[in-house]
Amino acid sequence: MTRLSALLLAAALALAGCATRPPHPEAFAFGILGDAPYSANETVRFLELIHYINVEPLAFVVHVGDMKAGGNSPCTDALYEERRAQFERFKAPFHFVPGDNDWVDCRRPTNGSMDPLERLEKLRSVYYGTGGPFAPTAKRIEGERQAGYPENLRWTRSGVVFTTLNVQGSNDNFGFDAANDAEHAKRLAANLEWLSIAVRAAQAPGMRGLAVILHANPWEASRQDIYRRYLDAIPGAAATLGKPVAFIHGDTHHQRVDHPFKDSRGEAIRNLTRMETFGSPWVGWVKVYVDPDDPQLFSFEPRLP
């Protein structure tokens, strides 16, 4: 065998070894979807999507909010119950993070001119009531829920801390009237406290990273720059941790993976990755891989049936 042949053989064997390398024993995948279904036709596709997702060996699935359209879609008890029954079809443990279409925008005349605060409490009773959101038969993600905010959930898997926050589009329910402004202020404080608790948990020895999951796209234009506290707190968390952080949201229906958070020099924060999932009219999902052997920890695979 010539020296060149030997080198080529060694390279081929090395590549084959990489290709067949077993995954890290603590690697796993989970599913993210949201901003759907918005219509009867999308509901048919959404139910088909659940079937496709159920084929995958997923650790859990999270819907990031807006399980209905923002207009011409009254926020009725019957619709809440209908979506709950559809969510119960997921085989993997599941969690629903509410979006603005689901309660904030219920005030719109085409949605029935309903009281958002009353609708939020009703939504909580349907999805996060006694026995869990889908008791007694469906699985749910098991974790710790924030007192008074059962939609805010925290759990850990393979050294990664996951936390959900109730952060809304439609100006985060601020600027409508005094009662809703008070709700916003209390929820903002609760969310920031819940995020701080998750960061502290991710700082513990042996922890590998953090994933923050919410509905709103905080870069959307806002009358009062209402999302500034979150846009400061999340990169602050990434700086504190020095570990991979995934920021996952919905709201603007533009599936993407990028690095919009900047440091004081205006450079991208490399350990902080933003992923936005699909939204109506695209009824799809994103498969997220968590691999402790990957320096980035998180990787993302968009899926459209």
C-alpha cells in the first residue's frame, strides 16, 4: 500500500467513525410550534401536523401561543375546550404558552368584545386547572409552576433548564386601561422574577444551558418600548451564565434562527440564539436537538409537512 493510499484509508476510517459515533447518552429532541391554527382549513392541517409530530421520539412539545386567529374569532369557552381536546392528541408531554390572540385580543369587537382579564382566568382554568392542563388522561410536562401564573413553568432535562414566560404581543396588554395596565405591571414583575430563578438554577454545577420560551416577538415596534426589560434581562442572563442560551418565541410568523441580541460593542452575543417558529398560514413545527457534545448545545430543524 502506498503512503497516499494509507492516508486516504485512514481519513475514510476517521469519517466513518464520526458518522457512526453514538449520540451522547443525554441527548434528546423536543418540538416547538405555535401561531396556528387560525381557520377551519388550518385546523385540519394542524391535526395532521400532530400526527407527524407524534411519529417522532420527542422528550416534550411546547405550543408558544396563539392557538386561534386574532380577529373574527370569538374567545369562547367552547373554542378553549376544543383546542384543549386537540392538544390532548400529542403523545409527548405537552405545555401550552398563551399568546395575545388567546386572551389580550379578546377585547376586539370581531372577537366578541370580551374582557381580557376574565378570559385569561378562564384560559388558566381550562389549561392549567386542578390536575394539570390536560388531566386526567393526557401527559403534561412536569415541573414547577409559578404561584399565580400557572402558565409559567420551569423544568430540567439533561442539565438544561427550561422556563416559559407569559409575555404577549399586542403591546403586552399595556396601554388599554388602568386595570389592564395593573395586570401588565404585576405580570412583568412576576416574569422577571421567574426568569431570575431559572438563571440561578442554570448556574448550578453540572448544568449545561438555558432555554427561555415565550410568545411575543420583543423586537416588534411598541408604543412604549414595552419589551425593553426583557431585551435587557435575557442577554444579561446569557452573560451571567456564559453557557448556551436559546430564546424561543412565536408571534410574527417568520421562522428563523439568528443572533439578534448584541453586546455593548454592537456585536452578536454568540452564546444566545433566537429561534422563532412557524405561524399561520404555515402550519409547521421546529424540531430542536439538545446535544451535550455540541458546543452550541441547541440545533434547530424546521419541519413543514
